[in-house]
Amino acid sequence: MSQIIHIQARQILDSRGNPTIEVDVVTDSGVMGRAAVPSGASTGIHEACELRDNDKSIYLGKGVLKAVQNVNKTLKEELNGYDVSEQYIIDELMIQLDGTPNKTNLGANAILGVSLAIAKAAAQESGQPLFRYLGGVNANLLPIPMMNILNGGSHADNCIDFQEFMIMPIGAETFYDAIRMGTEVFHNLKNVLKKKGYSTNVGDEGGFAPNLKSNEEAITLIIQAIESAKYKPGVDICIALDPAASEYFIPEEKVYHLHKSTGDKLKPSEMVNYWKDWVKKYPIISIEDGMAEDDWDGWKIMTKTLGDKIQLVGDDLFVTNVKRLQQGIDKGVANSILIKVNQIGTLTETINAVELARENGYSSVISHRSGETEDTTIADLAVALKTGMIKTGSACRSERIAKYNQLLRIEEMLGGSAQYLGKNFKYAKQ
């Protein structure tokens, strides 16, 4: 392979109009890899550090020029001359150069931009698409899209406590069909909302954000939309939730405060019973962050109650971190991990998290962030790592659609060898 001769970072804008970092890595053969880094709205306290300038006079303090400078000076000088195929060595070197547990010095956004750009340059050098370079010849599993079509919580200015209501087209035969089915439900939901006089404005991730009467109404409206699209709820299309429970958990009182809707304060056991009732009543097959990130006891109750019935995904709980994941495995909580590259900060650590999950019977879901760019790396990662699931927003907003379109291209490229998880999803109701 070729050596790195130039690294260039710049400040660009994400889908929310906030600055983020983009990095180019150029090799001596003239190949360039480019990666843009996403940013989250509801962030776990255990996530790696996203370095911001905090100069309120520029971009309201959200600038990333410090991170850009860290790439253009420190990392550029240290990494020049390295072979782009040495992903593990380079990622480890960047971690050592930073010298902190959560990448506070250089910034996880700076390190990740370089890490992903190097992988993309190496893929180009090898003459392979990114998914094939990272995943090898057996990377042929297309993911179930977990399409976020209705928003609440910190993603919307409405009276719904829970952050994301998603659909999973498990009955599709191909990814192509899955996208069509999900998109048809999305458009039908728009019509359902219009008829009821609700707003059809969309949130950060492209889902609708109407001011509904209750949390439960969100579920019933989605079921109406599925049926309006001529699909069977629970057979063709199932529902997944991301309540983002850390956002409404009060640690001092150890209660879940549904402050946006009823005002109820629920103990962990009561919160679990709330989910248990919903799972019994509706075709829900996956709940992410149903309990708060440090409510280990609550997670134990939830896993004992629902862990053999549905997928229980840890996002804020695990933050793509192998140490947090190992804690969860040891305590027997959750059965799945959400994978967000910017929560941990390097490609190597991301891959390690997926591998640890797989070794212990946990599934993995590759995910975007609410502040996204047109970068499609996570689409390739979902196929490369054979996770079988991807969360990358609704059926609108081009920064979300970019990932779906990339997956459509990958499926076409794979031809007859392409597989779609669909009905083989572990918790699909047969």
C-alpha cells in the first residue's frame, strides 16, 4: 500500500447547521480518503469527548477549529509516512498521542475524522469499495433499516417523552423492498397526521414531530399508517423504540419523570412494567435505552422481564465502549449494542465493540447521529461488520437518504450474493 503524504482537516456544517470536522487523507499514489464526523443531540455522559471551541462569539460556541488545528498540526506531523493499510497501528498511535481515557486533548471528532479517512484511502488503494475492504468477501448481509418516522423527547418540541418511534420492515425479501415499504409507511403516516389536523413538520432525523395527546397515540398512529400502506403490523413491519430514558430519569430520586406528557414519576420497576404492557399490546420488537445509562438495577429488571422476548439495545448505556459493554455482559443486562463511531472515536475501537458483542451473543445496530452530513461511511460499515441493522433516520432529509442510497448501491453491487436479514431477525414474531 501507499504512504500518507498529506492530511487536511476543515470545519464544515452538519445537518443542523452546526460546525463539524471533515478530514482528507492523501497518499503518495495520489489517492484521497475523505470523512466527515457526525454529532449527537442526546449524548451519553460516558461518550468520548467531542472537542468544541466554546467561543460564544463564533457559531454560539460550537466551532471545531481547535479539533481542526489538532489534525492539521499534531496528527498530520505524527502520521505522515505511515502506510494507510496500518489502521490498527495508526488508531492506537492517535489514542496514545491524546493520552486521556475519553480523547479530551485532541478530541474524538478530530481522531475519528482521521481514522475514517485513512480507511477510505486504504479502500481506494486496494481498488475495493469500503464495505469489501473492511469486511472481506463474506460481507454480503444488508441491514434492516430502523426508520425513525415519529419523534419526541429531545429531538422534538412537542409533548412526547420518548425520543424515537421507528419501523422495521422485517417482512421484506430485499433491502430494496424494505426501503420501499418503509417509505410507503412514512408517506401514509403523513396523510394520517394531516387528516387528524396534526403538524407534518419533521425533526432532526426526518421523522414527524406532531404535538400528540399522549405517548401511546404515537404507536397507534404508526399502526394506522402501516395498515393504510396495506401491510400487516407485526408481520410485514414491526415497531422499534428509542425512549432515550436517560433524558427523563432523575438520578437523585431514582424515578423516570414523564414530564412532557402526564407528569408521572415512575420507579424503575414501574417503568419496566410500562414497557412490558406496550410489548404485549403492540408489535414492538426492539427497545433502545428503555432505562437510564447508569440505572444498572433498572436494566437488570428490564432484561429479566423482556430480554428473551425483544431486542434490548444499549446506547447511552454502552456508548460503543468495550469496557462499558463488558460491564453489561458481566451484569447480564441488555442483549444488543448501538454502534456510533463518534461515541468512541476510532474505527478500530468501533470494530472491537461489534466483535465483543458478537462473541457474547449480543446483536449490534450501526447508527447515525442527529447531526449528520452527506458522508455514507456507516452504510458501508453496516455491511462490512454484518450487523444486520442500521439506524439512519427517516425517509426524508438528504443526509439520511444518502446512507439508504449507498446501501441500495451496495445491494446492487453484490447481486445474487446479497442477503437481507428481514425475517431472520431473532425477535421477529413467526
